[in-house]
Amino acid sequence: MIRREGREVTTLTIDVPASRNALGSAALGELAAGLTEAGADPAVRIVVITATGTVFSSGADRSELDDAAAMARIVDRLATVLTLIAELPQPVVCRVNGDAYGAGLAVLAAADLALTVRRARFALPEVRFGLVPTLAAAVCVPRIGLTAALDLMLTGRTVGGAEAAALGLVAAAADDDVALDEVMAARLQELLAADPEALRRTKALIRQRTGQGAPLINTGVDQRDSAMG
């Protein structure tokens, strides 16, 4: 479900094509394990999260949301993943290869840097399903600000890659996959050219100043509120 490749630049790939890369408890558990292993490896300079196909993630796995125990696992593991991304010493970069909804959008919003393609679509549609995007709010509000966050979360509306870049949800929206790979390669080279310890300390500083280093695991929220992100 989650493939790990590379060492200096470690790539974790979400690979659940049957559900459009939905994030179920198993996939989130594997993603958390991959992040933990990469974070503890001194040879790893950068962690990249991406996905197979043309969809980054369709959100939480809805086949698990009708079961209370499964829903609780999704919430806990998503919170763990978001916390790990924030607290990992290395920069975490999301290569957003396509649409990202709910929990998938929360993952890219938690990353230090996210790059996408213009065709990608982004939404937090939880209110349309009677849910509250508690965990997504924790990572999205500091990134895009109150006005944009209220707009997206109260309406559940969908935005394209260009608007996502304008909002600051992603750093750039490339014209196509080839251009995305070129932008990714350039950003990775720039990160690798930096001093590793300075990168780690700078990430920690920014996270501390924005309150994004705080653990999200023990939120104390109703599991139904957070299940989709």
C-alpha cells in the first residue's frame, strides 16, 4: 500500500488504486511507519510523499467509516501522520500528482512543501457528509489563513491547482506531469544544497513559531468529527 524507495531522498508512495488512493487505517499505519523510519535514519535528507496514478488521495477510506472502531483507528493514525510530518527533522515534500480530498488534503497541508499540477482538484467536503474536518483544520488554517479556510471548509467547494497555489495550499502548480517533475527536481536540488542541520533547525523554528510542531494526536474530539480529515 505504501512503497518506500530511495535513501537520501526517501519517497513514500501511496498505492491503493482500487479506492483512488483512499487513506484507510492500514495505509495510514504504513505511512506512519515509513515516516518514523525515515525520520530516524541519519542518511535521509528529504522525505517525499506522492501517489500512483492521477489521484493523490480520494480522502479517508469510506468503507471503514461505518464501523466505530475502524473510524477511531483512521482518526488516530491520521493524527499520528500529521504530527510526524510536522515533527520529522527532515523537510517533507508532497508531490501532489492529482486530486486530493479530505484526509489526503490534510496530509499535503501538513507537509513543509507541496507541489502539484493545474489539473488537480482539492476539497474538504466533510460538512456535506455531516462531519467536521477537525484535523484538516489544524493544519490548513495556519497554512492558508482564516478567510480561505472558512471559505473552503464551510462550503466544501472544490478548487483547482492554480487556485490552490494562489491560496498558499501548495507552493506551485505545474502545467503537466513533466513540468511537475521538473519543478520537483529543482526544489529537491535546492534542498539538498542546503546545510542539513540548518534545514532541521529552520524547520523546527518555523513550526514552533506557527504552532505546527504541537502534537495533534490527543485532540479530544469526537471521532465522527475527524474521520475524513
